[in-house]
Amino acid sequence: MVRVADFHSFRFLSNQSLAYVSQGRLHQMPSGTREMALEPLELGMLPAAWISTADGERIAARNPDRVRIISRGSRSAPTPRTTALSSSVPGIDLRDARNVINFAFSRDGTALATISDKGVQLWDAVYGHEIWRGTHPKVAHLAFTPDDSRIVTVSSDGNVKVWQREPDGMLPLGDPNFSGAAFSPDGRRIALISSDKRKLDIIDLNGAAPPVSLPHPDGIRVASFTSDGRTLVTGSETETLIWDMQHISAAPIRRLSGGTGSASITSDRRLLARQSSDDTGAIVHDLNTGQETQFSHRSIFVVALSPDGRHLMTTGGPENATLSLWSPSNPAKPLKAVTLEEPAHEGTFSLDRRWLAVAAEDQRVTVYEAPTLTRTTQFFSPGRRVALDFAEDDLMAAVQIGRKVHILRYPISPDRAMAQACRKVTRNLTVDEWSSFIPYLQPAKTCPEYPEPKQTQTDRE
């Protein structure tokens, strides 16, 4: 029998076996039994933390002095290229991997990412050699993307970086002095407005296609994708342009007279909404019939259509800090309107119309449930925000911090937010923690399988 006090960092593996470390050995027990299925695996060290690949075939253990990878079964290295641990403990010590505070395996188990005082490092988990390293001040957390192609790192002050797994390092996003950006809804593309606002760079974030530059001689004020990513609309001081993203060329497929600082188009290319040139309201164009409908919203900042064209969102500036939701066919009165804490300069709908998000000048992003405009969550971005859009149930933001651009993802669905909170804390949140992690939702158990936490002093008050 193993006493609970002997357990260290126990967890379930994907094969439903329970694994834990005790006295420098890894033990593994099939689910539903009380007996060990395998002989304990000697780690050759007393780890401060350990992780494993999903199938348990490769283990990584760390303490302040070293990081060690132990392989067993068919996945071990045929001929290790680095110094072996010892004659009695098969494995690999990672050279120069000290003071590691966090690490993660790729899903395929062939790479290990670590963070330490040397920055972010990627290692070959089979042979143990370093592949690349990068700098990320105050980095504290890391994870591989589901397809293993990238690594996301997060600093203690909320700064997020996205790295390519290949040796190219941090994902390049073109001109670091760009003045604006827009995401395609699937998160695969980003459109960057150049610093002089005279061209638009379309960049495939998966690297599947080379960047494409679209000229815009009279300057760009706004860029916006349709919900299916097949169309892009841009606005300048004098005209509004529509671009085909399936067959990208240097010429737009349609031009509308009248400039705009905010524009949106439905995925069927039937309706286009834009900010009026004098900033006193919005204009909705029916591109099939040529009909124009005027909507009054003093000091207008943002105009956005829901993907299906059923709702129009407008927000006002300092003189009229309101968020209004309209029917695109009825300009007489908004369906719903709320007062904003700060004027919003950016807004977007989720693909399913369940959510809409607005961004304020103070870097505050607020998410509302549509069509009731019930506020659900709010967060502050760590830098100058230049793009905001939804991708599935996440809100994506491109944030400029200094001369670098970082891609951030925030869970919007309450279920996803609570699941993420449970993964990060591995217990139920206190009321204090809930208010900071998932504000504007009624506190509930984030981890149903765990007991209720003890109340904090603030909770009791």
C-alpha cells in the first residue's frame, strides 16, 4: 500500500492509468485496480515536477539543477547523441537546462519546450539537443497548439507570444510599425495596414501562402473580413473597396464612393455597412439593389454587421458613449442600447451572433451577449490593441507591445472559461478569483469534481 503522503504530482494519463512519483520512482496503476501494472521506473533524481507524453512512453522530470527525459518502450532513442544519465538509469540530461520553471511536451511526444532564466527553449525529446531558444521577459507559462506547429508562451504580466515550432522562432507579422489589422474569422489570416496606410499586407499565419500586398494609394482607415473569410472590405477617406480573398489580386472587385473609418460586410456580399463621412451615423448599402439606409448615431466610432446581416452594431465616441443594436432595415429606433463605461473604437460579432465585443481606448475589452446586450466578461489587453475578432468560441486580439505584435486568445463561452480556470488552478475558484478571472458571471463551481474552496476574507465580507 502507498500512503497519500508518498504521492508527488499524481495524474491520469490518456490510457486511464494513474501515474505518480514517489521517492524518485514513477509508478503507474491501471484505472479501477489497486495494484501496480508496471515495475516502478527509476528517475535517477528527486524531481520538483514531472510531466509525461499522453501515452506515458516518455517522461520529463525537473529540479533546479537539471531536466531529464526518460524514454521507455519503442519510443526511446536508438542512439542517444547526448550524455547518458548513468549506467543504471536510461535517459537523457538536457545540456544547460537549469532553473527551468515550466515545461511541456508536444502532443506527438517528440519535442519538449522549457522556460527558464535563459528564456524559451525547444528541445528534441528523442535525442536531447536544443533546437532553438528565444527571449520572453517574465515568461511563466507555455503550451503547444493542438496541431503541434506552434508554442504559446505567457508572461506574468499577461504578455503573450506565439512561436513557430520550426527554427524560424517567433511568428513574423511583417512591418512592426503597422497602423491597423484585421483577422480572418478562422484565425488563418491577418491583414496588416502599413504604417503609411497606403498598402495592405495579407499574411497567412500558417505559412501556407506567401504574403500579398494590396495597394491603397489614397490611404486606409479600416479593414474587415466577412465571416467566411472570402471577402475583405477596406475604407479610406474617399471610397470603400471590396476585395475577393479567394482570388487575391491588386484590383478590388467593387468600389463605393464615400470614405469611412469603420465598415462591415455580410458573407453573402449583400449588405455593406459603413460609417458616414461626417461621423454622424451609419449607412447600410444593399449591394444587390443599390438601396441605401441611413442610421443616426452622433459621434459614431464603430459600425459592424452580424455575419447573417440580421443585426447592425454602432458605438459612439466621447460625446455619445453608447452601444446600439439595430435591425438593418429599420433606422427609426435601435432594438437595444446601453451606455458604455468608455467610448469604444472597435467592435465585432461572433460567427454565431451569440456574442459581440467592443474595445475602448483604455485597452478595456468588454463582451456582451446578443441581442440582450447583457455584459458577460471584461479584460484589459497588455498593449496597444490593433485588431479584435472572434474565432470559434474565442476572442482573438492582435496587440502591439513596443515593436512586436502578439496574438492573444480569450475564451468567451462560460463553459470554456470555467474549464480553462479549472485547468489553470486545479480547484474551484474563490469568489475573489472568480471576479478577476470570469467577471460578470454568477460564481459557480469551475471544477465539479473538486470540493468547495475555503472562503477568503474578502468572500466573507
